[in-house]
Amino acid sequence: MLEDREALLRRLHELRSEHRDLDTVIARLDGSIGDQLQLVRLKKRKLKLKDEIAWLESQLVPDIIA
């Protein structure tokens, strides 16, 4: 169980890092007259990462019965 939690935390760290990296890349491309299709793809990837991060965070929070 502890190993699973550590694996989830590692994966969460990787996803957050990639999400931050995409922020930087998108900010650079957004100001230029570059490839708009590439920009859209990067933004979609960023949203997918956000969903994965939220799911992982929900897996790490223990269920509390009220």
C-alpha cells in the first residue's frame, strides 16, 4: 500500500512538472505568430494533464465518512 502511494506521488510530481513546462511553452508560442494548431494541441495536453493531476490527488486523499 505504501509503495502504491509513493508511485502515485512520483507520478503526480511528473505530471505537475510537465504541466508547468507546458505553461512556459504555451506562453512563448501564444505571443508569436506561430503554428496555431501546435498551440491548440499543447493547450489540450495541458488540460488532460490537469484532469490526470486532479484524479491522482483524489486517489491520495483518504475517504472520510461524515
